[in-house]
Amino acid sequence: MADLITVEDPDDPRLRDYTGLTDVELRRRREPAEGLFIAEGEKVIRRAKDAGYEMRSMLLSAKWVDVMRDVIDELPAPVYAVTPELAERVTGYHVHRGALASMQRKPLPAADELLAGDSAGQRIAVFEGFVDHANLGAAFRSAAALGISAILLSPDCADPLYRRAIKVSMGSVFSVPYARLDKWPADLEKVREAGYRILAMTPSEKATPLDQVPAERFARSAIMLGSEGHGLSTYALRAADEWVRIPMAEGIDSLNVAAASAVAFYATRPPQAPPIP
């Protein structure tokens, strides 16, 4: 059973994991270096726990203690009970969901491990330059909902375990395996060698509309999407096997990348088996 500890001093060193949560640059440096991430809200905390992440501690306002009682009783990590005002002084913002947990990161798998799957209908996603945490989290949520088996990230992508990305994904970052490609775009050759067909999402008129691509070309495919502002780089486009696009209404050139990922993942899903009579 966890210890329930009332804390009244915002400078208490035991709350260090939660300090300055609105300072993006600070947290981007600290969290990976110290092997932690912050889960916010009851559902996300439970999903992190269920995904096997070890809890370092929890920070709860009084009304959330009973809601999280089963978690408190199950885990040995300390639980710090604070007032909403103190939580805001520590974190830098009003903690609307009233519950935060500091979780221990797991070692990231190598890209080669994720590419070793042998399902003939398997689809993965490749993200280049996703620097916006909200878009990254939304794309992970779409990937989880629409059957993407793994995600590969270019070296400059944001951290999927940053608090904002986790929150927007509703914990989907815990259920979709991901890895980073160290050499970009050279490591895309590993994707091809593993038997994946690399489909580059681009609004270019040279690209084939998704609804005109034969369904069999989506099996064992790697759906590659680029940054919010500029899309895929020239280097990534050159490395692709095929360019594909979402057909747009006249006068509209593109979708937000998170929305585009949802459309692409839906459009490329395998045909559903007919129901058994």
C-alpha cells in the first residue's frame, strides 16, 4: 500500500518531478534524462499503469484520493496530497483533472525489433518532423484506433511521452509501440528491407489519390507523414516507393497532419472479413 503524505510546502524536494510542467524546454530536457514522464488524469494514469509503467509517485488534490484509492492501495509509490492552489504553484498551471503521476520510462525498442513483425497485412506509420505535441498525440490516437501496429519517428520528432502528447492521445502512446530511426532518411532503407512498401503522404498533384490505389498495395505498407508546416522533406519523398494523397475539394490544398493521419489510416485499413452466417 502506498503512503499518503500531505504536503504544504511547494518547495518540498519530494515534489521535484512535478515542478515547472509548463516550461516545455525544461521538461523536454529533464524528463528523458531522468527517465520519467508525467501522466495527467485518472484514465491516463490507469492506462500507463496497465501498460506496465512503474509509478514513481502521485500528486493528488483531496477529492481525487478516493477516486484513485484502488491504485493507491495497489502500488507502493508515495502519494502526495495537496491543495489545488499548491498544485498550481508547483506545476505552473491549474491542474483541472486533479491527478498527476510521475512514471518511470521503459527503454525504447530498436526500430529493427518493430520491423520484424511478419503479419502480411501489417501497416506501420513513419512520422517525420512532428514537433507539435498535440498533433503527435492525436496521430497516435488515430493509429491505435485504426490498426497501425507500430510507429517509427525521425530523430527530430517530439517526445510521445511529453505530458501534452500523452493527454491528447488519451494514453494511446502506451499501446502503440514506437521507436526512433537514428539516421534520417537513410534508415528508411531498413523499412524497405523489412518488406514494407513506403507510401509518402503528400498533397502534390503527382501523387495518386488514395481512393485510386489498389487495396493490395496497402498490405505491409509504411505510411509516411511529414511535419505540420512543410510536409515531408525532399529527401523523404525521394526515399518513398509511391506518393499518395487525400483528394481535396477545389481550393483546399491540405489537412492538418493529425487529421490527415486519421484519414490515411482509415483509407488503408484491410478489408473487413464478411460476417459468419
